[in-house]
Amino acid sequence: MLVYFLSSPGETPYNYFTRLSESLLSGKLYLTQNPPWLNELVPVNGKYYVVYPPMPAIVLMPYIFFFGEHASQTMFSIILGAVNVILVYLLCKRLNCSIKTSLLVTFFFALGTNHWYLSSVGSAWFIAHITALFFLLLALLETFGKQRLLLIGLLLGASFWARTPVIFTAFFFYIYFWRKFWPINRKNIYNFLLLNLGILFFVLLDATYNFLRFGDFSPFAPYNLIPNLNNDPIFKDGFMSVTFIPRHIDAILFRLPRLTDHPPFFIPSLYSSAIWFTSPMLIYAFKAKKTILNLACWIGILIPMFMIFLWAGVGYAQFGYRFIQDVMPFFLILAGSGIGQKLNKWAISLFILSVIVNAWGTILINKFNIFTF
């Protein structure tokens, strides 16, 4: 937590969720103020609605209740980000990783991925990832613990209500728990319904939330009403299309920092940076053995990422490619499996390189305001 705090740029101006949390505590689904820098509020009859799913604001409510006007969205993001790091370590131990591998994977997640950058900034888009990760990690801990399917479904649904694409990680659970769902009989149908009942609860909650605000059940309803969206070149061709896939492939695989002939020589891009550049230790995910768990992890990565690739935007502004955090727990499981119980010099070297790259990007952007587009 200290690293996240010391590298933070300070309180984010994009504090949609602390404002929404205050409103929820007073019984309102909307904001009464419309600061000009919060350009993704939807105005309806003098009320201003936050377009994003509200789970971060819900999680913030106890914090807002106790700290009131002194509550910091960025500070809460730092705290919750640190909690996620602890959950990753507990997850590694549930998977029977050695202490050394567990620590390596945990510190890699904390400092070798853009979870560091997202946690240290805590803007609306970033804290949504941090919140979604929190619930997804809890769902995975339950998966490798008591395996209460209804609870797993509820936790996954809560994650969905922070980051909509996370719902597609449900395919991980369908594959991993296949013995609980197949062959088709009364008990297995009951198991399948239990898992999906928890997810469905939040899907219906989201539909109701949108209907109460806009008279439309669709999760796209808030985005369709963002002011001046038609003037945004990113969304001029709509929200989702297969034609957007190439821009995501470019963002996640080919975007690199800009080279200059003066210090600091390498300038991080706020558009995106290739995942192999920002977190090279993830290469060990491809060394994972063929098991039902690892197959489920790949399914839990590929289906959500395909859906994300259909989205018009690639996550800008950011360090790295922030959408990767929606499936990061599955990459961590695979990387831990690929590394094995004993560390080797290559794993340690790639870990160190990952930390250096993320420290470089986070500090240059947050502390020195040095970046390119």
C-alpha cells in the first residue's frame, strides 16, 4: 500500500464514485451537481446520472459514511488495491503454490502489472477495475475453497456490476465445475441454477437500475445518453463492432513507448502499451501444463477479451492496456502454474523487468507528468 500511496499523483478529479456514494447514502440515484470536468454525466430533468455500473460507489459507502467530505476516492483505491494483493497471495496458497512462487506471483501482480498504476490513480475508470478484481478474486478463493456455488455467482455478479465485461468470465466457472453440471440430472441442474442465480441477481439489479434512471433496461442505455458522444471520433461508428478488433490488437501487442534523443529517452504512452512490454513475466502463462484448471483459465481469458475487443475504445487514457485486469487473475494462475514450485533465474529476471517497467511508467506519468499520446 505504501508504494501505491507514494507513487500516487494525488486525489483524482474524476471522483464520480465518491459523489455517487454520497448520493446513494442520501437515497438518490443521481448527482445534483454537474462539474464541467465530469464530462460523462447524463443530464435528465436537472438530475445527473453516472454512466458506469455503481458497485464501486456501493463499496465506498462505509468509507464515505465515516469520512464524509474528507473521503478520498484515490486513497480508497490504494487501500482496495492493497487488499487485492493480499487476496492474490491467498489465492496462490489455495492453489498449493510454494511460498516462493506465491510471493513472486503476488509481487508481480502488485508491482509488475498496471494494477500498480490503476490503484495509485483511482479515477472512475480505474477504481472500477480495482473493485471488479476484488470480487472476482473473492469468487476464485471460494472456488478453491468451500465451492458454495450461489456465493460464487453472487461475487461474480458483484464484479460484473463494477466492470460489465467480467460477466463473461463465467465461462471459467462453467468449465472448471463441469463435474458439478454434467451429466444432466436433477442435482447437476440444481448446481447450475445456483451459480447462475447469483449472477442473474446482479444482471436484473443492473437492468432495474438502468430502467429507474432512463426507462431502458439495456446496459448500453447510459452510454447512449452521454452528452456530445456523437462528436467523439472513437464512438462515431457505434459502441461495439468486429471492425474494432484490430485497434485492440494494436493496443495490446504493438504499442510501445516513444523514443527521444533526450532524457528520459523513453516516454510512456497514455494510449496503450503492449502487454508483453509492461508485464513480460506473463510469458510463463504459456508454459502452464494442460489441466482442466488451466483450460478453464484460458477460456476465462479468451471469451471476455473477445467481447472487450468489440468495444470501440481501447482504454485510453492509461498506462499499459488496462482491460487486461478484467482477466488478470486467470493469467496469474497460469503464470504460477508455468513457473512451478521452484523459481528459476528467468522467472526472477522477467519479474524484475516487469517491476522496472511499471515503476518507470507509473512514476513518469504520476510524478513528472511525462507522457505521450
